[in-house]
Amino acid sequence: MTPLVVAAVLLAAVTHASWNALAHGIRDQLLAFTLVGGGGAVCGAVLACFTPLPAAGAWPYLLASSVLHIVYQGLLMQSFRLGDFGQMYPIARGTAPLVVTVLAAVFVHEVPDGWALAGVALASAGLVGLAVWGIRGSGLRPHWPAIAAALATGLSIAAYTTVDGLGVRASETPLGYIAWLMILEGLVIPAYALATRRGRLAAELRPVALRGLAGGLLSVFAYGLVLWAQTRAPLAPVAALRESSIIVGAAIGTLFFKERFGLPRLAAAGVMVVGIGLMMAG
């Protein structure tokens, strides 16, 4: 985890939280993810014109990852429909690092040392605490269907993170990998929206097109940085550091969606910072 890798992953974290907030801000989530997916596919197509094709060994990972990303987007849409951004986003993102740590140890043989493992655990605890304490501090009862959708989203994130970590290393071209991943995954939800909304789709997309397409561009940039980082550092620390986007997400929820932050979430953020410090020491 060199300073350049850390900086790239932190920038990806900010960008990722921003595109998720743009998507959440569009009331009709199918429209939001149609625009994000379509915008990502267009960016991928342009990028593919200037990058080499991924190596043959990367294509099974690309196909598997595109399926996992589509599942992830469906689950994320559901969690955003059911819950607050400031609660669902941290649960979804906070679940992933520990699961990635286990998957990376099993499938990539990247076993973290004691300090790094403690750091990943603390960072994950802090991230989840941002959501759980937020629910308690709000005085609201947990909405279990929303929490279940967010947890399932986190598991899908862990799955595609591990698959892409292997795929991008086999691709010999991180830019080519991200380009074709965006193309493969980005067209499915727009195709579904076109089939179900038919003649209404264009009129419904028009008022939110700019925000949605901006979200698609940001999503490509954010995940491209993560994929590049995965070629330079172990998967688990990259996954954990990436989820510092939760702090950005919590701040966005407070500033733009008027969702409560409070001292418990500040404490959780402090735990996360300590965890990142231990992770860096490892």
C-alpha cells in the first residue's frame, strides 16, 4: 500500500460515494440505474477504442463479474428503496472488507498479518457502526428488510471485488478490463427498463438524465481506480480502505438528505481511522 495506491483508493472512495448519492437522489431507482449503467457502458465503449483487449485468461472473470455487478445493482436499488442513504450505504459497504479478507485468503492466498487483520476488523466495525448506531441514535426501529437487502449487497460487493482482483491481474491491461466490464454490465438494466417502460422511458429519463449520466461517469472513474490499485496491492487492504467512502456517504446523507449524523457516528468514524492506521502498519 504505497502512498500513490492509498491516494488513488481514497479518491475512488470519494467518487464512489458521490455517484451513489446521485443515484439515491433520483426517486425512481430504475431510472437512476438505467442512466448510471448506460453512462458507464458509453464510457466503456469509448475507452475500449483506445485500449487493448484483455488477455484471454481474463474473460471468464469478466463474464462472472458482470453477472455479480448486475446482482449488486439490483440489491442496491432495493436497499435504497427501503432505507435511508446514510444507513443502507454504510451497511452495504461495511460488510464487504471482512468477506474480501476471507475470500482473498482462500482463493488468492493473500493472508494478512496480525496488524493488518486487526486493522481490517476495526475498519469494518467502524463502518458498520456508522449505520447501526445511526439507527439506534435516530430513535427508529431497524427496518429488517432494508438491512437484509444492504447485507446482501455487501456480500455481492465482496464477491465481485475478489473476482475482479483476479481478473484485472490476468488481463494485462487494467484500462481494457474496466472498459469491457462497463460494457458487459452496463447494458442489462437499460435493456430491462426499455422492455418494461417502452414508450414512456425517454420522457421519464429526460428530467434526471444529467444527474444519472454524471453518476455513470463517476462510477467508471471510481472503479477504474480500484482495479488499478488491486494490481499494485493486496485485495483486502484495498477493499477496506475503499470503504472509507462511508464517511463521505454519511456526510452527504447529513448535508444533502438531512439525515442525522451525531456523536455515535463520529465515534464509529474514529474507530475506522484507527483500523486504517493498523492496516497500513501491517
